[in-house]
Amino acid sequence: MASLYNRAALASILFVGATAEESCPCPETLRIGGVSHGNEADKFWDPVYAAANRAAMDSSVDLDFARYDESSTLTGQGGQEIVDWMVDTIEKMCSGDNTVDGMFSTINDAAVLTALKANCLANGIPTVIINAGGNLAQESGSFLHFIGADDYNTGKDAGEKLLAACPTCQRFYCLDHCGGCTSWTDRCRGFEDAVGDAYGQTIQIDDSSEDAYIASVESVIIGTNALHNKHKKVKLAGVDTSPGLFEVLGDDEWLWGTSQQPYLQGYYPVQMLANTIRMGGQSLQTFNLETGP
């Protein structure tokens, strides 16, 4: 870290010493690519993409951050259709004659991990993982950083907090909104470990419509936000935040929600990749950069 601060100080001295006739050299524009499993209909990802674009402007980066078209018929974000699209996008960005200088991605499926290793890492492209797949990335040993929340610990913390908030609750359920993708699998596993024998099951959610959402939960037990007035005795808590969650917080049934700060998950990878590339591959030694909860 000392060398990093020294470089910053030297840059500052050189800047102050420039005459009126001289101009400070602008950094070379870098091309950085990104891909995620969040489609355009999923509002969680809006601040991630907004932050990445902001970081690109701040860091002189030509950003290509791909996002899946909202016209997709997927009911979850972890389906095979979106995995195939991510793999294809990674191959285009990290192989051929016009590769990106740096890459960041979520890992929501083993096929995505394989594509990143075979195309980006194999071609010497610095790569950062965001949001999902931190454990898989760390085990591979070649990615620069994971930026996001540890999903297992997120679920475990939620279970422990819910147990403390509702000691009379007899059954606890984890609602999987992501069709079995790695992030929710790990969250539900952590939640189950926290509540122990009181765990009911993981419920796969059909979020193609409000009625389908309600039906998928009611078929097992009872539901969440849309069932708020129908099942007053259910205690609810949320992972991730949304305008809808903020509207119901404060009611007796909705206990709390956690945030993994998606804005940081968009800003940090672009900024850190740009800095790492411009400093000849030097980067922070810390692998996990946890943004929440």
C-alpha cells in the first residue's frame, strides 16, 4: 500500500508543477467489459449499472456492461437461457482480436466460471467477480477480487436474527427468487443452518406475475408482500431492499430488510480494474471486498 500512496503523492506534485502552457497527460482510455445475470426487468440491478457507468466516466473507461433484454420469458434470473447468453457474451469480450482490457462478471452457474477461466483468465485479462460466486472465484485462485456480500453468511445472519425476533415461530422458510442460482442456494443453506430443525424448506418462486408468486408460496405455506393483509400472523424479513419493502417496513409483520449496497458493486469493479491495469497489475491484496449486509 505504501507504494500506492507514494505514486498518488508523486502524481499530485507533478500536477501542481505544471505550467499554464503545459497540460497534464490524460490517461489512456481503457475498454472494460462486464456481464451479470440480472435482466432489464430486475430493478435491483439498476443502481449497479448506473454506478458502473458513473465509474467509467470518472476513470476514463469505455464500458461495455451487457444486460439481458427484459423481453426474456425467464421467470427467474438463474435459468439456462441467461447462463448461455452470459457464456456467449464472455467469449465475445475476452477472445478474438478485440478483447477488453479488463472484465467483471457475476458467477451464477459453473458454466459461467468455466467461460471466465477459459477466455478471460487464459488470455491474461484482469477479472473481478461481483455480487454472486465469491466462493467459487476464490477457490479458483486467479481472480483479482470479489465485490459483494457473502451469500452464505447473509442467509445465516438472517436466520439468526429472525430466530431472535420471533422466538414463538415454529417453521422458517427461504423463498428462492432466482431459480436455484448459486447466490440464493447459498443464502438458503445459511438460513437453514441458522434455524436448524425449525427449517421448513426452500420455496422456488414463480415471479412471472403477482398471482403466480402468491400461488407458489401458498402451495407450501403462506406468502410475502402481496399476502400481507391475508396472513397477519406471518413474520417476514427481506434480503436486499426495494421501494416495495420500504413501504411495508414498520408494520408488525415486516421486521427488517438487509442491503448489500448494489451501487458499490457497480462502481468498485470498474474503478479498481482501471487502477490495476494502469498501475501495471498492482492491486489491493484483499480478495473479498464485502459491500454488505
